Amino acid sequence: MMPAAFDLDAIGAGLSFAGALDDLSAALDAGGSVVVTAPPGTGKTTLVPPLVASRCTGRVIVTQPRRVAARAAARRLAHLDGSPLGSRVGFTVRGERSAVPTTQIEFVTAGVLLRRMLDDPGLDGVDAVILDEVHERALETDLLIGLLSEVRELREDLVLVAMSATLDAERIASVLGSESAAAPIVDHDVPAFPLTERWAPSPVPRLDERGVTSGFLDHVARVTTSAALTQIAEDPEADVLVFAPGAREVSEIARRIRESSETFDVRELHGRIPPAEQDAVIRGRTSKDRPRIIVTTSLAESSLTVPGVRLVVDTCLSRHPLRDASRGMTGLVTTAASRSSSVQRAGRATRQAPGAVLRCVDERTYAAAPARPVPEIAVIDLADAALLLACWGSPGGTGLRMIDPLPAENLADALTVLRGLGAIDDEGRATAEGRALARVPTDPRLARALRDGSPAVGRRLAAEVVALLGGDLRIADADVAQALISLRGGRTPDARRWRDDVDRLERLAPPAPHASADLDGVGLVIALAFPERIARRVERTAAGATFLLASGTRAGVTGPLAAVEWLAVADVARASGRAAAGSGAVIRAAAALTEAQMEQAADHLLTDRVEAEFSGGRVQARRERRLGAILRTSVPVRASAQEGRDAVRRTLRRDGLGMFAWSDGAEALRRRLALLRRELGDPWPDASDAGLVDTLDAWLAPELDALASGTPVGRLDLLSALRRLLPWPEAVRLDELAPERLEVPSGSRVRITYPEPDGDTSARPVVAVKLQECFGWAETPRLVDGRVPVLFHLLSPAGRPLAVTDDLASFWSGPYAQVRAEMRGRYPRHPWPEDPWAATPTKHTKNRAAR
């Protein structure tokens, strides 16, 4: 039986998208997947769900990227439908639900639907899923596209709609469609009201090493107040919308505006304020209310429509997650907003009438901003996503049709984390422990801390710590314990939201004996979540302290935590300036930790072994106890023979062969072998640095033992060692193929200088010989069975180079005459015959040669 239909005419009254409903119906008739594009404020979020519901008997799920957007969309549609919220139209977000079994349209966050699908992969009772705001490229929405595309292969009846204000429609349509055809696209466009662009660049920098500068916030508040006064003088019904990068900046700008003028009703809009206050902003104002200035995060960029706005003030800043692969950490960073985001923001002023945007940068800075935001999948920590995919049965996203694959490097790091938690096996499949962690709606590491920390510190304290760390709450001086004290006694919106999260997490924690409410266990809970971030103080200054993390990262902290020896660090990010204490990173959330707690949380990172090294020409050894990269104790000991050999090998592999003093004979043999390897290949050995280091045991084993037992480096016979590499029986031809010396016409046997083993691969063997010793020599000699011509450096009687040639015949017939003309006067005692072909080669003067 079909449920009662929604009155689309009443719901869509005044909404532009009502004109696209026929096109959407036709597209749904053609196939089960549709891509919808329409500008913000046209009504697609309001109209598409009831249209789809009118064609279904089961529930329609609509995802939103944020909780406030899901609640607001549900309230608006229920209001337009004339039904109580939670009956025909409802919502479910983290920690809050307003829906019944007969609810036809349910708005949810993407994360709620993802975890729901772990328990119900087939989405029993759901006839359609609508993914809204796909253009934001939130990680959870990207994952849903992959999972739902796979569900549709088994359930052709499932309707799937992707909606966005600005979208690469063709790309999404190819993912949502079948192998043979892309999904149809419904593109609804409406003429925009005129937009006036103005510029108000700040006289002070927007950002420094600590984030958004106070001077820039002053500037934004000042230009907003001035522009708002001008705006309401022209249009008393107009409101102003100010975009700031985060909740802290929202509060600071709002406070400054309130202090400078009582003309306006200054409101804040972000995810931390209570739902009732959010709803009040979204409802708009009556004619009796004061003009409003709404200061918001990117929340109002496209997810929500704020009525009455005619002026947008844009900081042109954005806050987003960014992974620092070199330090293995992810944090929120503030950067220039993309131009597409700025266009979205400016469009909020022209939803209902002509409007204006005031950007707090100059035109050149705006033009230099990135064109589009980077998808979250490319920059965010993937541990939670990787665990969900493993539970789904598609480790790493294998086999799923996704917009972008998970980046290989970030995915590898995430899988390492999950293996350390015991959440996946060697093949990447989810374990029973992993499935249990996935059902806790937080990062897997925090889920592990909740499960393992509850028996140790009690369910309540474990839930309190996890709720704080997972709740994106600001922590003063990075001190988690003090933040908990404030939240326990506070009545702020943050405190209320935190307590709700604590209650929810406590119900998910395993049973545990009652524990006291003191804060001694805070560090243990953090360390259970992030054992690789356990840190020890290595330096303290007047500005703060530097800590070394078990992962090897150094990070700074200021305030009371600088006095603590051991810390459990929950959040660390790249930074510079005073807070980083010269380390390049700053600790943003941590708690004191005892050594006993450290050993309890990170026993798998503890090592106790002898570390030997070869330094100063001898082996030295120490017994070291470490926690990852942190050295706890170190005492000198005597190295065993094997430890000594290993130490020498490590030194050679790290520093190369430069520690050796090569004799002339050893160096010459090495160069000869290198040329034969270059020209003939196997079985002649690789005599380069890398080749010799890779084959240490084949040629240097006795010498390694000697070094390990104390023999000085200078006493090693490297010539004998290298001879061990000679291949037999080919070695009998060594002197024939690459002789040490070359006999020249004068009778002298001149040493051949062979190319360096790691030098130019086209370099030739060189013979440096006096020109007079080569008179009459026509054919240039060649080595290695005729493959390599010798390069002659023909020298003056004083040993200075006169010519370089590998063609003696051409030299005597040509350049020799010029050399003779220049040299015969300078060296008259030596022969310089006109006909070098007929002259007798000699290494002596003319008189001595005559005698």
C-alpha cells in the first residue's frame, strides 16, 4: 500500500526547482540512478525527497554532510508538509533522532548511513537514497557512492540520486550509472540576481604561524560593521552573512561586532551551538527584529539557506583536514579558500534579490587561490574509512566504483594502524575486534581506547576522554585533563553536547568495575588510542618544552604541560613559532602519563636490546631500552662477535666504503674490475660502492671479523679481499683484458689509469706518456678484446699535457706539426723531428739518446 502522497504543489510554492520536477520524473523512469545539479537555494533539497517518496513504498534516506543541515532540512520539509517533525519526515544525527518506523523521508548524516549499512548492507525497507551536497567531496559521501553503487548491482529497485550545487556531473554520472551507460543528468539552472563584488584587503597579514591573526579579525569586524550600516540604510530588511574559517574565528568576529555597535542582532552559526539557536538563525527574522549579522563557518556555504541575506563578507579563508605524511599526523589547517567556495559564498547574497560580496583580500590574492577544494579522500586520515571498507568486504576499496581511489600512501598508513589495533588480518579483512571497533561512531583508535580503557579507568572516564577528543573541542594549553574539569562543571553549548556524547559512548563501552572520577587515568586512555604518540621531554626552555614522540617526531608545547616528563599526546600538528619550540610541530592535546601507564599502553613498542655501532675505528656497544624512538636507558656493554659484525655492516651500508684507506694496488684492481663489469657484465663483479656493499660477505667476511675484534681499519689488506671476487676461470684473462701497464714504443711500461667505479660510464682508460715515447706509433691500442680504445694524454718533457687523443695516426699527420712549432724552442734538448713517423721513440734528451 502506497503511503499518503506529499503535496508537491504546496511544498514547491515559490521554489525554482519545482520547474524541474517533470524532468526529474522522466529521468527516474529511465533508470534508477540520477544526477541532479542546481544552484543553492533553488529548492532541490526540499523538493527532490518528496518527489522520490511519492514513487516509493519504502523509506527515502537523504544524506547531508553536517548535522545542522540534516536537522534543518527535516524541519523545513516537515513544516511545509504540515506534519509533525518525526512522523512523515524525520532525521537521525549523532546523538539525536526524531523518526518512527513509518517515517517516509529520513534525513541523516553520511556517517550515520555508513554505519547503518554495516548492520544492514542491503538497506532493507529503504527504496531510495539521496546524496546531497556531493560537490563538497566529503570522504563519507565519497564512500557512500562506492558502497551504494555496489548495492544497486544486487538491488536494481534501489533509487540512487546524487545532488549538488556545483558538480562534475559527467564524472559522477559515470560512477552511478551502469557499465554500459552513465546515469541521466537533470541540470536545473536559473538566472542569478546581479552580484556586486567589492574588495577590502587587510592592512595586516591574515595568517601567521599560530593561525588567523588578531589584527585580521579586527579588520573583518570593522569592515563588516561599516558595510552593514551602509547596507541597511539602503535596505532595512537586509541581513549580512560573514564567512569565517572556524568556530573560534566566528566567536571572535561576532564579539568584536557586538562591542562596536548595538545596531545589529549578531548571531553565530556553526556546528557547536545548540540546535535551537541554529534553527533560529535559519528561520530568518521578522520585520520587528533588528537587522542581523550572521557570522558562520563554511556550514552556510551550500548546506543551508539563510533567508534575507543581501550582503556577504568573506574572509576567503577555509579550514580543512590535512595529513602530514612525514610525521604521520592529521590536523585541521587554515588556508586560502578555493575560488569555487568563494563563489558559493557570494551566491548567498543573491538568492532572493540583487546582492553584494565584500572580500577581505585584494583581487590578485583571490585570483591566486586554488580553483577547487581538494577532496577529503586525498588529504585526510583514512583509518576509519579503511576499517569500514574492510568490514564491508572490500579492503582498500577493491572492486568498488568510486569517484577517486584511496591514495596508496595514506591507505598504507591506515592499514598499518588497523593491523596494530588488531582490527584487520594480514589480508586486510576485518577481524571480530575490527567489527566491534567499527560500531563505535568515532575514530578506530579512540574506539580502541574506549574498549580497552574502560576496565582500567572506568567506563565514564574513558567515555569522557573519547568524547572530548572526538568532538572537535578547543583545548586550552593542550591540557586534556583541565579541559575535562571545565566541561564537567560547565553549562556552555560545548559542555552540553559533550555530555550527550559521553552518555552515548558510555553505553557502548564494555562493562567495567566502578572507578573513581579522578583524572589520573586520562593519560592512559589517550595512550591506548595513540601509543605511537607517547612522548618524553627532551628539552625545556623559558618558552616551553620540546618532546620526542615514540614515532620519532619532535613537537613543542607551552603552558603547564611543559613541566611534565611523560605525555600521552592526542593531537599534534605542523606549526612554527613559539608554540612549536623550534621543533616544527606543536602539541594540541595531551595529558600527563606515568611510566607504568606508558608500559601498560605501549608494551608492543618497548624494546630491550644491545645496540652496537662502529665508530672511531672500533666497535662500541650499549644496552638500550627504548619506547619506539624514545631512549629510556643506555649502558655500555661488550659486544658479541655477531653484534660487532652486524655493527660494521650497518656502518658500511650507511656510510659507504669511505671509511677504508685503499692502497694503490687495491684501488687499481677495483677500477679494472669495474671496467670489465661495464663492458662484459657477468661474471665480472660489480665493483661500485653499492655493488661492494651489497656483497660484503662475499669478499670482506674475514676483514669484518677482524674489525669486530678490534683490528684497526688501516691494517686491512683490501687488495687480497678484492681478489676473492675474481671469477674463475675467467680471472686468468684479467691481465690480458685489462692490464695494469701498457708497453709504449720507447720500451717503457706505463701504468694505465682506469675510470672510477662510480664515475662517468663513458669514461676511457687513460695512459699519460711523454709524446717522444710514442713516435711512429700508428695504431691506437684497445683493451677488453678490442672494445675500449685507450685515451692518450701526450705530455711535454716536463710532464704537462700537450694533447689528448684516441687516434694516434691522425695526431701525427695533423696536430703534431702545431705542437712541434710551439714546443721545440721551449724544450730544445728534446727531439722534435719534422717526420715523427721515422723518428726513434725515446724517453731521453737528444744527447743522451745519441750516446
